Amino acid sequence: MTYLPDLAPCTYISADVELVAIGWLGGEQPHAQGPVMPGVVERLFDRIETIFDPRRFRGSHKCELCGEAIQEMHDSEGRVVAVGATNLYIPRLGADGLFAAPSLILHYVVDHGYRPPEPFQAALLACPESQIDFLRALEPRIPDAWKDGLFGYWVALGQALSSEAGLMDNAAWGSLFERCVTLGKLGDEDDAPAWFHADHLVPIHALAAEFREQGKSWQAQAVLAWHETLECIGCCLPPQRLQDRR
């Protein structure tokens, strides 16, 4: 993984938006250590559990501090989050742009005593707890290139709105990235996740229609983007696995 000093420009990911590097640690490079602010670890779990990262498929990274291929982290309540293949974006306080950190930052803090700079910790703690409110806070700061597509802003927001309406269980299936990986591991039609079945996709489409009728255009746009994404992925399934969703 690319080493970047904390608070340096993070040009590794994208030149479309101002990004400030946090937690891009290298095995031979010094980094700050010590206790973090109360609540930081819990908020890292929260944000990584429903991570928004439209710049995916860069590969999985090993920890350069211990050499281990850390792929998931567990908290004291039994929650599991995937790390090592995604990046975390946090709005800066009192400044433009975003902090950009690899999801391995959670491992660095918990297992290696890494202390991120205080401006990052404060910005993390100031993030809205609701995924919908968090995504809405991100929207003015991200480029248009991050808004459409399989992992884009509108899909992530539609997923969050569907979850709030009780139509999506984030904890059961993890992020959209892990869902795509799961498709290649399904053995038979009985394994097909509920979010491909008609009794799941139809209510999501109905939710989009309800938002349109209420004049809530951005909510309708987001939920429809999420519905179309599930339809698109579902069409990649063999025909015998599509029966329940037709």
C-alpha cells in the first residue's frame, strides 16, 4: 500500500476532489501512537460497516506493520466489518474536501496503537450517526464522477433509504462489494440472497414510487438507482436462480 504522511495531499485515489491523507502507514515509516478520543473506535466501526467507497477494485492490502492480511475486524458486541480493500471518506471540519483513510485504519488503531491526527478524530466524531444524513453531508463535497455507477453515491443513498424502510438488512449481507463477491460463491437457487427475490425488489420499487408521489425527488432517484443495481446484478444469475424474483 502507498505510504503517505498524515495530513498530506492524498493524490493516490483521485484528482477530482481535495483529499487529505490519514492512516496511510508504511512498515518503515514513523507514525503517531497513543490513546484516541473516547468513541473513535466505535465510530470507525460504524462508518466502515456501511462504508461509501466509489473507487473500489484496487485490490486487498496487507498490513505493512505486522505483515498480516487482515480482512475483517470484530468489536466487543460481535459486529464484524470488512477491511483491507476499501477507503473511508470523512468530511473535514471548517475546511473543504475530505479526509481519506484506508479501512485498515481500524486495525492500526486497535492492534497497533496508531493515533490519527486530532482533526481527523474530531471530524469522525462529528459525523452524523445516520447513514442517510452522513451521505447527504458528503454529497456537496464529492465530484460528479463519484455519484453514478455500481458503487456510486446514489446507489449508496438508495441502499440506506431502503434499509431505513426495513427493506434491506446491511448487517446480514455487508456492503455491495461483498454481495458481488458472494454471487460467485452461490451453490444453488436456494442460496440466492433475499434481495434478488420479487418479494424484496418489488417493495423497493414501490418505495421509489412513493417518494416520487410525495415530491421527494432525491429520495426517489436514490432508491431507484439501488433497485436498478440489484436488478442488474440479478440478471447475471443463471436463469434457474431468477425464478423467485420474476
